Amino acid sequence: MRAARFIMAILGWAGASSAQNPFNVPYERIRDANKEPGNWLTYSRDYTGQRYSTLDLINTSNVGRLRVAWVHQAKEADTVETSPVVVDGIMYISEPPNVVKALDARTGNALWTYRRQIPTDLRMCCGRVNRGVAILNDAIYYGSIDAHLIALDARTGRVRWDTPLADYKLGFSSTGAPLAVKDKIITGIAGGEFGIRGFIDAYDAKTGKRVWRFNTIPGKGEPGNDTWAGESWKTGSASTWVTGVFDPESNTLFWGTGNPGPDWNGDVRKGDNLYSDSLLALDVDTGAKKWHFQYTPHDEHDWDSTQTPTLVDTMVGGKPRKLVTLANRNAFYYALDRTTGRFVAGAPYVKQTWASGLDEAGRAMLLPNTSPTVEGHLLWPSLAGGSNWYSSTYSPKTDLYYVNAKEAGAYYHKGEAEYKPGALFNGGGQRENPAEEGYGAVRALEVATGKLRWEYRLHTPSHAGLMTTAGGLVLGSSGSTFFALDAVKGSLLWRFNTGGGIIANPITYLNEGKQYVLIAAGHGLFVFGLD
């Protein structure tokens, strides 16, 4: 109670009503996030995944005056990838490898810190990272790197409950932010390079008891199991390591899945390998599948489809359509009907040499001789894909979809693939193309077609996400530089070198009537406001 009174005193919340209480965030507040645009209540701000803010105090006319308001440095060796949650003056963040903090959103001062002891024998493919937390009612929810889902008291950081998701010794881990929906906490799982069997889980927010699990690889006797040769489904990966989105109107959860295992040797898992590299539409109450769409059947190039999709209401062919959109790692942009999962439109948004195009159902028409070889086969895009896990953004103000794109090819190698529990299960690898200097670009696409409207070329490929605002801005990063572009024209309006590599998504929020923008960079957070 002492910690709770301390925080309330600092922020002046004593006696605040429940509608203004930073420790009372029921589902309805998240569902109606647009009613309080000064907060950032979930991973993508709201359930749509658009990463669009209606705030406009910072805009095209004054963004050049942005200055650093405060910096919070983490005492950790790993790069910070968090996308914070901000509620009425309190910011909740995760820091790698296993730290959660509450900060004063005005100053960056720490209000409490939770640190979890982690095993020394973790199985990680791609760094000890974590991308954020969820809030629901008076608790913060966090997926630990050793595959536990943990509930913390939002006032004090004390543990409410701790539920294991899976055995980290088999390669399971948790790196993405959970999603709070109704009375449930939804989370995916990482570990796609270790031959795990992926899943999406829902847990009771109060007790930590699992409510349902959807296995992303069908078991024996289930529809889709025959898309895996023999027993390969047992080690087929299809992890779910980035946060999904939710449509309250249809009660549907949308979540992307990762590559099949082993990554680069498809000989041992012949077939389409459902539901790897797919978008899943699930009933959020039961976990039952409504539909799926597979972007890359029988993927042999590690083109995960785990990126956060975007829910968009727009006009297609003169008619209103409800879409779910994604610029996929495989180099194609897709627009799907979000009620039926049927393909609406698609087009390549970066160079690709593996398919002649998409057929009427949206399935890629595979070109011959595109599989990895022992010697190495040159193909576009590279392992990093046309884009990767970091978020794209959609602005309803411009009706454009913005993606941080990468132009590069690579040599894909096939190797031996013998599964051993807890060991890497790759079946090959890739090497860069020495004859090509890859580059990056922020690209604005017509949301209904994927047609390029404009691009802003980057000196180096970016590994960071984007955000749009009602102020007419696209906020993004490249290397260590944080920048703002004109959302209509694509022209550069402002930039700042943080001095640390940026592998994160930006956010924006209000504090005491002033708008701020934030990006995690290097080992800390940089927060900017108008001078």
C-alpha cells in the first residue's frame, strides 16, 4: 500500500474517478480507445492494429520544433524493443531480458520495477528481447522470455499470478506483448527455429487459468494435418511471436503465424504445412477457427507471417469493404475480406523472384527452381523479407498503408535437418548477395490495391516500425535516426539521431495537455515534445 500511495501522490490521482484512474482499465476503455486518444492502451494503441493516433498537436507545421523531453536508460545489455502502454500519466514498459517498469510519463522517473530471474540455459534464436505488456483492469500482463505469462499489480508491480506457457528447454519463449480482450489475456509463443508446435492461448485475466488453446499445427485427425508429410507436424513450428488484433463487432481475433520447421529444408515436411505463414481468424470466446489464409504455402525461406495485421474500413471498387491488410515478409501486399478471409487484392511491394504473381484466390504462383540448394540459390526477397515483425501503419485520413520496406536478395542454402529437442532446427541458412547493396524505403501504398503512391528512400534498411497521426505525420526510424515524414507527400520534415540502434515501434500520448512522441532506441527510451 505504501508504493500505491506513493505513486498516487506523485501523479496527483488521489480521489480520481474510475474513468480517470490509471489503475482501472476495463475492457470497455480499450475497446473505445478513440474516446481517449491521449492514452496508448494496448500494443497498437487500439484493437485495429492501424497504429494511427487522432492527436494533432504535433503536426506538419510544427514537427520541426520537436526536442528531447526526457530519456530513460535501461540497465540492460540488450536492445530495448518495447512499445509502451500509457494510461493517464503512467507508462508501463518491458526491458530485456525480463524486466517490467512503471514510469512517470512526464519525467521518465521509475515508480516501480519488477525483475524476474531467468534460467541460464535459455534457447533463443534471435536475441533476448521483449516487445511490451498489456493492461486490463488493475493488472499488467507480461510474457517472460522463459515462456511464462505473468500478472503484476499495476500499482506496485507485485506478482498476482505466474502461469507457465510451455517448457523453455524445448525452445519455447515469449517475446511479444499480450493482448487483453474482455476478461482474457491472449498470447502467442516464440521458438520457431527449435521445432516447437506453435499455439495461441487465452487465459483468465483474474486467475491465470488457461481458457482455450488453438494449436497452429493441426494434430492427427484434424483438418489440415494432411498438409504435413508423416509425423513432421509434431516439429513444424508455426510460432506466433508478435501481437495480433481484435474486431469487437464480429468478436474475431486475428493473429499471424510463423515459418514451418525446419526453415530451409522442405524435403522433410512436404505439403502446404498449415497453418504456418498464415493469418488466423478465431472466435475470441472459444478459440474456434473461423477462417484462415495462408500467405506462403510450404515456405522454404523463413518468411514468417507474424506481423501485426491491420483492420481497415475503406472503399473497394466503389463499395464499402471491411478488410484485414498486411505487407507480408514474402514481398506481397495482401488485402483480405475480414469476414470471410477471401482474397480481395494483392501486389508485390518490393522486388521478388519466387512467384509469377498471385492467382484469383491470392495463392502465389510458384516459379520453378526457387528452393534453397546446398550450393545456395539467389532469390528476392532476402531472409529479412520485404518487411518483418515491426508494425506497418494505416491512416484513415489519407487512406494509405505505410510500410518500412527492404530491397535485398540473398543466397538460400539447404542443409541437414534432424530434430533434437531444444536444439536449433533450421535445415540450412542464407548469405548476403555481395553483388548488391540492399536499401530500405518507407512506402505508401493504396490500401485497396497495394499500388505504390510514394516512397521515401532510406540510407540503410530499417528494422523499426511506423506510426501515423491526424497531424499528417508518418513517424519512423532507420539505423539510429528517428524521423517524421509528410503523410501525403512523403517528404522529410524532421529527424533526430538517438545514438542507439532502433528496433521498435513508436507511440504518442498526451500528458498535462501536451503531446509527446516516443521511440525505444539502443538501451533506452527517447521522448520528444514541442519546445
